[in-house]
Amino acid sequence: MMYFDGAQFTSGRIGLNVDGPAFRYGFSFFETMLWNGSAVCRFDEHMRRLWSSLGAFGVPYEVSDCRVLIQEVVSRNGLEDQYARVNVVYPVDASPSAPACGPARPVVCAAPYTPPAPGTSRTLGVCPRPLHSWLGAHKCGNYLPYLLARRAAVHEGLDDAVLCSPDGNVLEAATAALVLRAGNKYITPVPVDCGQRTAGVLPSIALAAAREELAITPQPVALAELGGFESAYVLNSLIGMVPVAAIGDVLFDENAAPCAKVRAAVWRADASGPAEEGNSSAISD
């Protein structure tokens, strides 16, 4: 596979400074986007979220024309006319002992992706370990709690795991946002409080797209309250919106009625124009 390594297009390996925080601690930020067969979906929102996280942690970074880089990587991998998963990653490679590494630069990858077929649903477990970290509000390379939660669920024959805060409130799935339905009311779980003492929830771009089609209210939901909802859904930028058949022992009506219009909103490409401002990095072979 071809990718952009932050400086050039290559099919080789990406080098990291062994003394840098990206290699030693996984210090990086990333976005996962869908290429819908002709364009990357919700590009502007993804890049704003990515750059916002870099800025929040005081990381200097290069503002590159990632839309052009994505199109080129997709083209070089022969994925133009099909669905593909696109990742933009900013590894933080500089360290006090190697400041010459300079600002973080984007790495762009693309791979074939098959969206879930209409009519399918997901079955979720409940992660037994509460999520404590406020870092959950950022899509960062410190992803191990989410990876382990999903891996344990898959090992049990499930699709994903629901994460809860230490006080027993539902947060999100390991790889997706959650929406719950009671009658005509749709809600998304949120922490009871906000700040560094509570677990962070990623500001979901797919959830924001869903709100263009559905009235979704943020509301704290205790794990014990899940049985009071008729339907549940998972949402992310790749799957769109998919019904949930069960969360743990709680079964749900697999009502797919809202999924098609939400999926279309999540998979919508930006109208036109780049999200970037400033100087673009050079593209070389």
C-alpha cells in the first residue's frame, strides 16, 4: 500500500524518533474518515477536530492540504471508485533531546473498506473496567483502553463494548457513539459532570451529522437504565448508524427506520473548498 509519510509518498515504512514521545508513549492524534467512492466524507469537521486536539495540547504542527494528500493516496492505491478507510495521523515526534524533528506532520493512509450491509445489527458487551481518563475527549494514540475493551468483546463473539464511567453511567462504545430511543425521543449518553475528574467522551462527528436528521438530546444514562429504552444505535464515520440488538443482557428492537437518512448525512462529502488555512507542505515522490 502507498501512503504519505509526512514528507513524501512511499510504500516503505514510517520512521519515528526512538527518543520521541510518539514512539515511547504513543503521543499522536488521528482521524478516521470514509472515502465514499468519489470524495472523503465530513473532511472539514474531521480536520478541525484533529487540529483542535493538537492545539489543546500545545503541539506545533504543519497545516498541510490533507484533502489533496488523501485524494492522491486513494488514487495511488486504486481506491477511487470504491469505499475506503482513510486515516490522517499526526505523530508527535519531537522531544527535548531532539527538537530538530520540528512540528508534527500528517501521515495519510488509505485501505479498502466494506460498510455494513443494510439490515445488519451489532451486539455489544459491557466493559467491566470503568473508563477514568479525560483523554477520551480527544482521538489520540493513547488508545489502549478502547482497543482492549473491543478485543475482549470480539473474543466473546460480540461486535464492540460499551464503556462506563466509575459511577456506572454509560459513556459510549469503544469504537462508536451511542444513541438510545424511548418512544419518539432520541438521547445520547453524556457524563454527569465535565472536566478532568470525569471520563471524557469523544465529540462524535457522526453524532453531529445524525443531529441534522434527528432531534437527539444529551442526557446522563445509568447502565441500570438501559432496559427502559426500546432501541439503541451505534454511530461512527465508517458505519454511519447501525441498530444494536443487545447491550449485555438487555435486548433492543432492531428498528432501522432512522438509519438510512443518518447514514447519508454521515457519508456526505463537504460542498467545496479546503478546511486548511496557511501554508501547505510540499508533495514529493
